[in-house]
Amino acid sequence: MLAQDGTLQGQDPILHIGKTQFQNADFPMDEQGRTYHLGTKRGEVANKILSVGSTKRAMLLSQLLDHSDNEAHLFEIESDRGFLTITGRFKGSPVSIVSTMMGMANMDFVIRECLAVVEGPLAMVRLGTCGAIQPPAHLGNFLVASQGSACVRRDPDAFVPGSTLTPYLFSQAILPDAALSSLLQQHCAAALGEDKALHAFNVTADSFYSSQGRPSTHFDDRNDDLLASLARTYPNALSLEMETFHLFDLARCSGGRIRAAAVAIVLAERYTNDFIAASEVEKLEGLAGLAALTSLHQYELGLGIQNEQTLTV
């Protein structure tokens, strides 16, 4: 746990939270104030958060956090649902790295439960992976969702026999926090080059297969033209993944408490059907992670907040 003097307390490398008794069915928390899915409580989550897709990536990027020979420099907690939260400091700034896993439902758990255990505003950067919908995005590029994000969802009612509904629904776009996204773009470009770190429009899908236009002989998905439809509807769309829109949506609905930005590493070119070499991924994760952490460190979280509360970390 982060103490008031900024030091981290606790000796175990990872605190594992098991089953416990919860109260309040509307927003379950146990008697210690730990949340239902992430298992964290006040004092264990910083106001600046880097959200990543896997525990492996979280552990990799935790190596970028400040180290000290005299004290435990990281607080690590894993819930029984598999969410890993690592809290420490980056260049002196408190920050948490949270493994969000995949999809909008898991992103919902992370955002709501992190906000519930911090005081004041929250800055969150999403570092994920994606498919590139069209050029100029290519394998290994960093696509910063500075132009916003929209959502594509499969409509189950369209698959009812006799229905004339459109199988997939497209939303309007939501913009990120301009200042945080600008920092993220700047540092991604410094890490990879301006020609490989692109301003992008993101599309978030509610599934990996049907809603991203991946063909199947086993299911009636009616998605043969979906990628082309996405490009027609969102002409500037470059990245296609499963989390960013929900982060931006909850930030929009948070009354100004959440500031959000996102970047995705291109692992697949959907327009050529090519996939990146596995040997390249870890290096790219490290570069993008450093850019994201640097952006969070430099971001002035208190700007524009009325009646700003004292931050606890």
C-alpha cells in the first residue's frame, strides 16, 4: 500500500485476494472496502493508471517503474478473478498498471472499480493491440486514438428469422482527453518515429470474431462486407480492437473525473491478412509502455477540476 509519505508498504511480492464476504449487491465490496472483481481498496490504486491487456504485459512494464534498494518499490495484488494491479512510482509520480484483459465488460470492471477506490480525478491510458483496417497503418505501428473512437456491435435481433434489421450497429464517435492524447502521440512518435506513430480513428468491436469481420463457416455472422462498411462509415478508421470506446464512453459519463487516451500496437493487417512476427512484440510493448507512462507522468491531472480533492497517492 502507498503510505502518506509516498513509500510502499508490504513484503509479499504479490498479494493474492481470495473469496471473501461481500456486501451491497449494487456495488459489492467486502468489509475492508475491496472491490468485487479487482480486489483493490483505497490506498492501493494511484490516480494515474496504465491499462494493459494481459498480466504478462503488466509485469513487463512494471520493470519501467522506479526502483529502490531500501524499500519495497512495488505493491502487487491479484484478485481471484485474475486482475493484476501493480502500484509504484514512475519518475516519482504514483502510477498503477492494471491488467484489464479483453473486451468492454472487463474494461467496465476496471474503470468503475478503480474510480471507486481513489479520491479526486483519474487519468487512464489504454495500451492495447489491434488490427489495422486500412493503410497507412502497418504492422508494428503505434495507433493513437487521437481522432476518437466508435463502436460496432452485433445486433442479435437481426438474426431472428424474418428480421430485416441490419446485423451490425455503428455508434457515433467519442473523443479522448485532448491534452493526454497529445502527450501520448508526442511520446509514441519520439519512440517509434512520426511515420510509424499515427494519429488514428479507432473502432471498438463487441467481439473478436463476428463484429470484426472475421469469416466463419460455423456461424451465420453475415459479416462478409463488415470491414468495407466500417471504412465507408468511418473513412479515417485505422485501428480495430475491443476496449477503447468503452474507456472513452465512461470518461465522457464521469462528470469530468476521468481523463482518457489510448494507443494500440498493430499486430495484424486486416487488409492484407498479415500478422506480425512474435519476436517483435515485446520490444514494441516496452516502447509503447514507456511512452504511455511518460505521458501519464507529465499530465497535469488537477487542471480544470473544480473543488479538487487532495490526492491520496
